Amino acid sequence: MDYLPIKKSQTYNYFETPLFIKNETGDFILYKAERIEIDSKRLLEDSFPQLYIPSEMKEFALNEVRQRLIKKLKDRIKSGDLLSIKSALCEIVNEVFQKPLGKEIEILPETIDIIYSEYANTSRLLRKIEGLQFGGTTLVEHSANVMVIVLNFCIYNKFHDEIAKKLSLSALLHDIGLTKIPKMVAESNRKLSDTEFNIYKTHSSIGHDIIIENKEIDPSIAVAVFEHHERLDGSGYPRGITNITFDGRLLGMIDSFDNLTNTEKTHRKKEGSFSALKVIQDEIQKDGKFDKAIFRDLCLSLIGQRKYNCS
């Protein structure tokens, strides 16, 4: 029988699936039987060893991980605790973004369905959305932040359910190309050299290709991911175009807003939310980089949480 290594991040999400370990002679021996929770104390004592599943159980195991992550998210939403909701959402996004990128991406549409249904149908979480929107600096947290701000924008503007879900999924995936960029470039908090920035700029097209390769994801999402660093004055990348789709313009603005408010760089400090909006507004008035109508609606969609003067 062949065996496949599991991602260590998935370890606690297996109950039905048996897990195996490779001994010194190269033989695979049972580490955790099916329908038994893994022993965290034993894992710690064994220094979190590499565990394996039988290759014939690959689809079964992947489905179990999906279902347990989704259940955790649903339970957290029911609890109403914003930090735990964000934690569960980030766990799902982190699972998708972990290398090697695989079929885990298919969990995201269901994740969006769950979150959209909760936010669209109740005001309880919308009243507290600020706690989930802001405060992240990692790629995973940034992706979650952008998704929630986009979702709030869509609900405020009364977008059709399917459009709102598509835009929210685009937001979660907008930076997935960074998972294929060297960490020293993708996660740097210093100003990148020209060579490094050229590498960084490829993440939009890489993300586009990742999504196109997955037949379960709407291909129009790939276009939004490809365009989220394009600007209306032609100063963006990767193509320097000015004819940008609505989805690309919306993602680009909200991505910039969250980066300004949550990402500290050695060459610039984090902005307050009002200051970040002012930076975007100045770029609209001076260079026409962003869409004026989207900016107005973004400001108005945030008024329920923060009082902005967007005139």
C-alpha cells in the first residue's frame, strides 16, 4: 500500500481517517486508528512527526478536513465571537494557501456561502464587522480582511447574491499568487529592490493561472485577480492597462485600503482608517488611479462602523 504525507496544519482535523508513521526501517505503522481523536500530548512528546494517510483514502481524507473546517466555522459563527470567527476563517484560508497548493481551494466557495448567508441575513455580525475587518498583517489575515470589506460593500450596495459571493471569493483569492513568490520578497516589510519588485509583480498573473487551472472556480474571478494592481491612469501592473473591470477596480481599492491600515513597512507607517481613505482620495484627485464612484460607495458602506467625511 502507498502512503501520502499530510500537511501538519491538518493533523487535528482527522477523526475518521487513520494516520500512519514511518519507522526507522521505512515501514508504515499505525499511529492513530480511525474514529479516534489524535492525542495532542503524544504528538508533543513525539515532536510532531510527519504523519501519512493511505493513498487510497486521499479523497476521503480531504473531504474530512473540509467538513471539519466548515463545521468549526459554522460553530464559531453561531457563538457570535468575532475573534474566533476570524480565527476559523483564517484557518481555512491558511489551509488553501499552504504548499503544495491543491484541491483544498475548492472549500472556499462553500466558505463564502456560509459567511454570506450569515452576514446578509442578520444584522448581529454586521454591527460588529469592524472586529473582523481590521487588524491583520499576514497574507492570510489580509485576504480575510479584504473579503469581509468587499462583502460589506456588496451588502450595502444590494448586489445580487451570486455577484456578492463571486466578489467575496475573488477577494479571498486576490493574493493567492504570493504563495508562489519567495517569502523574503512576499513578506518583506522593507522597500523592495527593483529586481525584487519585478518578482513581486508577477503574483497577479500567477494567481490568475492558479485559478484558471481549477475548474471549480468561476474563471471571471481569475480576471479580477489578474487586474487588482492595475490602475485607471495606466500606472499599475502587470500590463499597465486603463480599461479595468469593475471587479478589478473594487479589489484594487480595498486591497490598498487594508494594506495602508494594517501593514507596517520600514519606509512607511500604518495609516489610520480615515488617513488611508484620504491617501486613496488624493490619488483619485491627483492622478485618477482609482474609481471615484467606487470610492464614494466604499466610504458609505463603512459609515456604520466608522464616521468618515468622504466629501
